[in-house]
Amino acid sequence: MTLVVQAVLVSVTFPIGELFTDRPLWLNDHAFHLYQMKVGRELARAGTLIGYDPAFAGGYAGGLPDNPSARFPTL
């Protein structure tokens, strides 16, 4: 029963049909994960795996070693 309730609540905030559209998902923490992937891409272009963003969060250390949630999407 708990899994059914959880599935219903998640389906309200994260509709499955949205996965198959070109529209970005601006729900939950999508913007933060998108930022992490873009930081990883820019660091890869610069030829490094770790970097520092002074404009975000008072100096965010980004990159593959410091970013476990975006390692796969960044690669």
C-alpha cells in the first residue's frame, strides 16, 4: 500500500509522459542537476575534471570527483 501511495504522489509531481517530450522538466531539483551537467561539460572542454565556480553558491567546486549525482550524465 505504501508503494502505491508513493507512486501516486510522485506521478503528480513527475508525470511519466514528460520523459518523452522535448520540454525540460523544471520540477524538483532539475535546475541544479542541469547546472551540474553544464559545469561538467565546460570543465571537459577546458581539459580538466574538477573546477571552481565563483559565481555559484559562494564558490562551488564542481566536476566529476565532487559531483556523484551528475557523473553519468556528464560522461
